[in-house]
Amino acid sequence: MESKSLEIDSGFRRDVSFIDCTLHNWNNASLRMLYVTTMIRIAILSLVFGLVCSPLSADRTAENVSRGIKDRLESELFAFAPSIQRHYATRMYRVTGDERYIYPIIFDMMLLTRRLSKDASALFDEQHILRRTQELLNSFEEDTRKGEMRREAFSKRGNLLWLLDMVYICEQMKEYGLDEGEDRKAFLTVVAYLRKVDFASMLLDTALIRVYSPQLANFVYYLQNLGIVDLRQEYSARFRSTFPDSLDDQLTSDEFEDKIYGLTHIIIAVSAYYQFRVSPEQFGWILGYLHENIDAILQETRPDVIAEVGVCFLVADEEDSPVIAKCRSKIIDMYDEKSQTVLSTSGNDELEAGEHRNVLAYMLLNWPTKLHPGPFLPQCGRFLKLQPK
């Protein structure tokens, strides 16, 4: 490779020297013809030189890109917010089984169980409920279309955000096996309280599905898993009537992305967030739609969504689907070698804000043959060693 580059470079320099000579003898017709021929040769040599010397085609493999993403994220993971650390660590545990990832999970779960304990002791305290609801409303981004729409939607729905926050924490406690420990009393108190809530009338609201469908799919799964209420079939039916395929041509790009994101989360939720495989037959209506619309998805949606689409086919054991290859190729093309990350569509390389799309990109490019449910902390040796004797 090096000798070939030197040979091309030497020829290039000879041609440039010839041009300098020609410019001093421009009235000679033969020289003018030779000049044109030489310029064409230089253009070809420049193209070949670029192809020979460019490292991108050799380095942009799924293995190299996924390794770069992992190294970059883990170099600064400790500086992320606890919830972001746990999000990353949970997914990495489920695709690697590496127990070292439990430490960020333990830390954030300590904060979440403390929050639930406070809620459990103030379930009928109106001032506490108002304060917590406002805190959650304020957490929506104010400078984005989705953030504004979601904030407006939930501001009209009483204390729903607070109720869903408690659902979320209870589900996380159950996932990690912390519902049987010292916080069991708070867990049982809150679950009993939530069983009295009419979630169907709120979560099956078409207007809310339009602006919050991925998260609602999550909560529908949480509620079923906690034994509170099973809205899975009703939610799927309401989602399909909210986003009918026959009206796709009337959706804006943002609405189309919301639809795709909502579809992926139905599958991801049923997989218990990458813990178990799902039946491709059960979700044929989703996989078929994603397959048929993959070109539009690649063109119109963010890298987070593209990666999730590919992962949905992987978690459904559809590894021969061309959708996976297309999603992987797109994500590799979007990889920025300088930052070692997949940038946002606006080119933002802020690492903490990009953790979600980059851990998904890693999973898409480095999918394991075996998934690792958990971590179920009471069965993890590293967790048990931290417990007081």
C-alpha cells in the first residue's frame, strides 16, 4: 500500500511540473493538447490517490465502530447522571452478561427506592403530589417540539405523571429483584394504591398516544408485569387506530418518526428490554410494516429509531432480514470517527445526551448469540458482597 502511494505521488508531482512548463509555452498547439491530457490524468490520479490512502472503507466495520462507541462511552460514563449510567449499564449487562456493570445500577436504584419511599408515605398529601407532578412536568425539554407537546398534554391530565413515575420505579425494583428486600413495604403500599387507578381511560387516550407512544408502550408493559392491569391488546388496537397505515401519506416527518418509535417500543417492551426473544409471528404486523417502509425509515428518522428498528428484528430472531443489514449500514455511515460516536441529526456530539442512540448503535452492531436476563441483584455475587453482614 505504501509503495503504491509513493508511486502515485511521484507521478502526480511530475505532472504538476509539466504544467508549470506548459504555461510558459501556451502558444504551442501540441503543448496545449498535451496539457489537457495531463489535466485529465491528474484528476484520475487524485481520485485513485484518495481511494488508496483513505482509511474509512477499511476501518468502518461493525466491529470497529461498536468498539469505538463502547470505549468512548465508558471513558466518561462516571460523569453521566445516575439514570443515564444505569440505562447504559443495564443494556450492556443484557448483551454481555458482565457483572461489573451492576455498580451503576445499584447506585441509581438506591436513589429511586428512596424516592418511592417518600411517595409511599405521602400518597394522600396533596401538596406533595402537586410538587412531585410539577417536578416531572419541568423535566420535559422546553426547547423541542416533542418536549413542549408532552408538557402541554400532561399539564391537562392531573397527577398522571406522578402516578406513572411510581409505576416506573416499582417496575425497576421488580426487574432487579429489589421488591423483596428492605423496601418491600413501600413497594407493596404503592402497588396497592396504583391498583385503584383507572389507567385505561388515561393511557388509551388517542391524543396522548400521538405525543407519547413509545413511553406509553413501556407503561402498558409495566402495569401488566406488576399485576396492576393488562392493557396490552387494547393499547395495540388503539395505537393502530391512532396511526392507521392508510393515512401514512398524511403524516409529517415528525409524526411518521413517532409512529415508528411507538411500534419499536411495543416489541422492545415485550422483550423485557432486551432480556428475552420475542415471537416474530406475534408481531408480524409490526415487522412487516417496518420491512415495507425501511427506506423511508432510513431517510426520515433519527439514528435512535433506525437502531431500534434493527434491534427489533434481532430480538425477534429475524437475523437474515435485509432490514438489519440496511440499519447497520446506515448507522456505520453515521458514525463520526473524531468523536467515536453516532452524532445526532443536528451534528451534536454531546456524549451524555447521545448515550441512548449510541448504546443502541452498539447493540445493533454487536448483537450477541445469547441474551442475559437481569441483573437480578440478590443473585449477583458482587451485590451480595456489598451487603452488611
